[in-house]
Amino acid sequence: MVFLGAGCGKEEPEQPADPDARPRHRGYTGALIDGKHHAEETTAVVVVEQSIKAFQAMEGRLPKSLEELKNWQDADLPELPRGRAFRYNAATGELKVTNVPEE
């Protein structure tokens, strides 16, 4: 027995209005793009978080900014997908990725 399924034509529900949520694409190709962007973002966050931990281990404190971290390691931070940016809290060492307002 073979079952063939087809979409019912309904649109996907709207995502919650989270200002830090990644933009979503629709359809199969959109899912591939979203997966690629998610992987790039996750990799970039892990790299920067590890650099923050290394800085703290070597300097005995958290970096005051991502610019200080960049200068300390003498290398650029990884790039994020278009429209996304790092947000760093120097008091806690917390790193987030947020949307960049379009100009």
C-alpha cells in the first residue's frame, strides 16, 4: 500500500514576535537555508564562547568587549549570517545573537 500526501494549502502559523529570533524562510528550500544559517550561527557562537573562556583563563577576568577579545586573540570574530550580530554582556560573559535592524 502506498500513501501519497499533499499539503492542504494552509500557511504555517506565525512565529512568536521575538526580536532575537532568526528570520524564517518557507518551503523546502527555505528549510535548507534556515538549517545552513542555524549551523553557521551555532558554530560562530561556540567559537566566540571558547575564546571568551580562554581569555578569562589567561587574564583572570572577562573581556570588557568583543573588540578587546578580538584584539587579544589578534583575529577577527567569526561572521554571522546576514542580518545577525553578536551581543555581549561584559558583566556576565553572556553572548547572544540578535537581529540587526535593516537600514
